[in-house]
Amino acid sequence: MFIRQIHYLLALAKTGHFGRAAEITHVSQPALSTAIQHLEEELGITIIKRGHRFQGFTEEGERILQWARILAQNWEGLRQAATQFSLQLTGVLRIGAIPTTLAVTPLLTEPCQSEYPGIAVKLVSLCAEELIRQLDSFELDLGLTYLDDPRLKGFKTLPLYRERHVLLARNPAPRLIKSSLSWSDVAGLPLCLLTQNMQNRRLIDAAFRDADVTPKVMLETDSIFALYAHVRSAGLYSVVPHSMLNQFETHQGVTAIPLNPELSRQVGLIIRRQDLLSPIQDAAWNIAQGLDLQQRFDSLITVSYQTISQND
């Protein structure tokens, strides 16, 4: 009963509504309310501000909520450990990834699910700030993000690859086909880039500023997939991480050309630093340590450039 009460409390915190909390925990609203009242009686404090509707948590309730998240995480780890002894690890691996790394995630999730078929994956695209917040509140198991973020103090990190940026082009003009392009070469092209609120775009803008040029931005989007579509079908160019080539590859005349000076940044997994990882976290972390993503992504640039050079 105690674990159910904890999950009811977390559901209420997530939804801010008794009815919706009852719905996602598959109980009636009176049953949920009664269970939380019993928890308050057992602990001897008032957790919830009550009125005609849910009005939030008391100061004491906010503190209890922090412990409830830890208890729920530990309970899930205990349950996973029990199933692991029978070699049938089950549960949900919750991964948060910044948008520019989404194309990379299958290289982690596929080997995880191949080795542990009982694992399901919940993958969400988040900005770095929200990713860190959800990891810190036990809403995620792993995060995939840039590792030079000063907010990562207190997190365990695993470098996976150094992201390198390239010019993505379809049937580029002969003047663009060289071993590397300068940022001045790129600035005059009709570009599609990510929106200015995204970390990747801020890095690219800084590179143009360092080159003392202003890019010709024709389209902005918050979708990596939309960038590729506009390069392939609308005659635009884009500056993207070379890890994207793993997902889209370089077919239908779309090629990747290196940039100089190189714009790069370390990408990897992060996890909340804790004494004991859940079995699912531990399994995914160990699998990630065996991945050789750097060589895989770097080779895609080489193949792409060799292809356009030969065609030229």
C-alpha cells in the first residue's frame, strides 16, 4: 500500500489534478484521495493544500515529494534487480536527448533491446535545461547532451564522440567541392538553420561571428529532419552535426563538406550521480561504453567528400 501511495502522490504532482492523477494510476478519484489522506495520517503532517480542487503542496509536502521521487526510483531499481536475477531484465529505459542527437539514439537503444528484449524505451527530445531538470527529479534515467555544460556538476558523464559540423548540400556547385570550406564561403549561401533558441544554432552563429561574416538565413526550424528535407528538396544548404549523416546518409545527391576552422563539441551520456544505479541504467551505461561512435561518424564525412570529388 505504501508504494501505491507514493505513486499516487507523484501522479498528483505531475498532473496537478485529482481526476487525471486517478486516471493515470488506474484507480478511482475517491480511492486516490483516501490513500493520500492515509499517508498524511501515517506521517503526521499535511501534504496537500485542499479546497474544492487541488491547490498545490504544503511546504512540508514539497519536501515529502522530493523523498517520494527517490523512493519510487529505488523501488523500480529493486524490482529490476529482482528480475535481473532470472536473466529477464524488464522495465522502461527513459532517455532524454537534445534535438541534434536524436539521430544517434538508435545506436544505443538497438543494442540495449537486442541484449535485453524485456526493456522498453521511452525517448523524449528536450532542451538541455529541461533534460537536466528531469534527470535531477528522477523523471529520466539517462541524458544525451553536450558535456561542456557547466550545469553538469554533480552528474556522471560518459563521452561518446566529438561532434563535427559540416555543410550539407545537394549537388553542390564545383566551387564548393574542396577538402574544407571556410565560414566565409558558407555565409553567402541560402541557408536553413535551427532556431536561435537552440544550443546548436548558438554555436553556429558564434562561428560566423568569429569569421566576421553574416549568414544568409532563408529558413529557421526547430526540427533537424526539416533541415534535411529543405536541403534535399528546396535547394537550400545547412550546417549540421556530422552525426546526422548516420541517419540520413548521403543519398539523392546530398553530400557533406567539412568546414574550416572546425566547429566541434563533446557529446555524451549523463546520469544523476548516485550510489547505486538501477539495473536498467547500469545495463545501458555498460553498453554505451562499448560503442565506437567517433570512427563511425568521422568515416561518413570521408565517404561523402570522396563521392562528390569522384563525381566532379
